[in-house]
Amino acid sequence: MQLAVRLTLFLLLFVALDFYVFQAVKVLSADSLYKAWIQYGYWIINIGIILIIAAFFLFGSRRTATNTWIIRGMIGLFLLVNVPKLIVICFLLTEDIARIVIWAARAILNSNETRQAVNHMPSRRHFISTAAVLVAAIPFAAIIHGIWKGRYNFTTRKVTLTFDHLPPAFDGFTITQLSDIHIGSFDNVEAVERGLAMANAAKSDLLVFTGDLVNNLASEMEPWIPVLSKLKASMGKFSVFGNHDYGDYIHWDSAAEKANNLDRLKQIHKEIGMDLLCNEHRIIERNGQQIAIVGVENWGLPPFPQHGDLDKATKGLAPDVFKVLLSHDPSHWDAKAVKHESKPALALAGHTHGMQFGIEIPGFRWSPVKFKYLKWADLYENNGQYLYVNRGFGFLAFPGRVGIWPEITQFTLRRKA
């Protein structure tokens, strides 16, 4: 019953928005020979899309992982159709406010010269509707590009960090970070192999993976084990869990089934050569000197799970040892890690994906995700401690990336002279 009410409200809302946008379509098609085709076509297409999405959520499988390609298609289609509409609505709303102001001004003046005009709202201008559609075409094209090519536009970012207390033997030590692979979203083996080859091309000493290997099910990884096994690093590969790895977002027939899924995923980490750190650490030794790689399970602000235990992960570590923390959710850094007595020198996170949508140009970076996460991409610093938030290798839900490209990061650690 509640689902039916929500879907009814959904239908009414989007029909109302479509009716508003239709005002621009009506203005632009008024003098066209194909006026009827354009206007009827507009309603057939938009109502059809709304009904398809509503039907999926009414009758779709409860185990949504089995229909992820459908979900991605629905989300992609929904954004492709509705984001441009929001642009059109902004133009029309601005114009309507201006029309109301003009009409009200005429009513107030109410002179003999304006009395006839008072009875008529100023008509919509063709120029405004044309401008609205042209500007709306920009996000429309960007979303198509993001789905077609943007999701495979792998980018390598290189970051050099300098520390006072880095052991001399680790001066120049390199770490490659991958995060948020979400392997169940991929359908292009060649593209994934190209991205992983870029990670291998860095030839780093360590490779670390900061969570969300799958969307929900360990079985998503089965056909990809040989592909991800090709990842290489001379001194080891380490990983942690992300929130999606626990299988919390689908229906399970029993708690045992869910536990078995997690156990299988742990085994898969081993099969691809990853040393999975579940609230534990490993010592890396070089020329008789040491650093620690600390890995915690996912810890996020509600509603995300808080399995991470930094106390447990750092137990037995010398206070002054140089620590690199792997923690999927960047919220953990502000809430726990940066204040922790272990004082990790560098924390590596992911999780946000940069919302897979935004603008990044030299000197300017913006994404809607900034309204949820203060630290959502790139490098942050607090009194000599660093957090880096990787933009993610894969994608989730929306089957594309617009402006926020999939990332491979290589860090070079330097000792301050």
C-alpha cells in the first residue's frame, strides 16, 4: 500500500513537471508543420518512460542484484530525460516570475493606457524557450558521453607527499591505490583490462584496494578472478572491505546465506592475491626499517555500517611507526582516525565516487556529493596527517561518469630533508 502511494505521488509529480516543460515544447513547435507529431510524441515518450520505471519498481525482483543491468538502464534513462528538464524548468520559472512581475506592475499602475494589458499575462517568448532547450542539450550530451565513454575514461593521478618521520629506507616508496571497482557493473572486459594495465604500468612497490570490490554478491567476481589476478606490486597487495561488500543492500533468504556470501568474497580476495585486512595490520620491511599498513573494515556515518575498529587494527604497533591507513569511507578520518592515538600519517579512502558527476578543471572542483561529504575527492591535510579520497575505478547505479573520471592513484612517499 505504501509503495502504491509513493508511486502515485511519483507519477503525479513527474507528469506535473512534464506539463511545465511542455510549455517550452509548445512555444517552439507552434509554427512547425510537424506540430502535432512533436507535441503528441513528447507525451508518448515521457509518459512511457515514467510507466516503465514505475512498473519495474512494482514488479521487479526483490533480489535487485539479479537485475542490476535493468536498474542501471532505468537510472541512466531517468537522468538522461530529467536532468535536461530541470534546466528547462529553471529558464521557464525565471521567465514566469518576470511575467508575473510585469503583470502586477501593470495592475498597480492601472492607467487608461495599460488597462487593456492588465487583463492579459505577457506571453512566453520564443527566445527563452529556445535558450532553455539549447542549454539543456549540454547535460543531455554530457550524460550520453558519460554512459558511452566516460565510465571507461581511466585517469592516473600522481601524488607526492613529504613526511618528517618517514624512515629513510622508504624515501621514494610508491603505492598504487584502486578503490570502488564495483565489478558487477562492468560489461566490457577489454576496458577493465586497460584500466588495470594502467595500474600495473605504475610499477609501484605496493598496491592497495580500499573497498567495494562488488555491488552485492561475491558471485559477481567469479568470471573476473583471472582478470584481477593480473594486478601486480613488488612488495604486496592489500585490501579492505567497503560497505557494498557485506551484501547489505539485497534480500537474503537466511542469515547463513549472507554469511556464506561474505566468506566467499574473503576467499576471492586471496585468489586474486590480495591480503585482506579486517581490523588488522601488516609490517612492511625495507633495508631493516619498517612501516605499517593498517586496514579497517568499513566505518561510515549512519546509515552505513561501522565495523571498523582502529584500536584493534593498531594493537601492538609501536606509537612512532609510520602508518598508512586503508579505510573505505572518508568519514572515518574526521570521526576517528585523525584524532586516534596511533596518528596514521596517510589515510586512503574511496566510497564517494565523486558522485560520478561534477566539474573538475584546474583550480576548480565541484560535485553535488560535496553537500554530503566535506572530503569527497583528492587530498586533504590536518597538522601533517593526510587523507586522500580516490574517485573510484568503477561505477554504481548511474551507468556512467560525467566530469569525474575513474581513477588510479600513485603515491610517492618522500622523507623531508
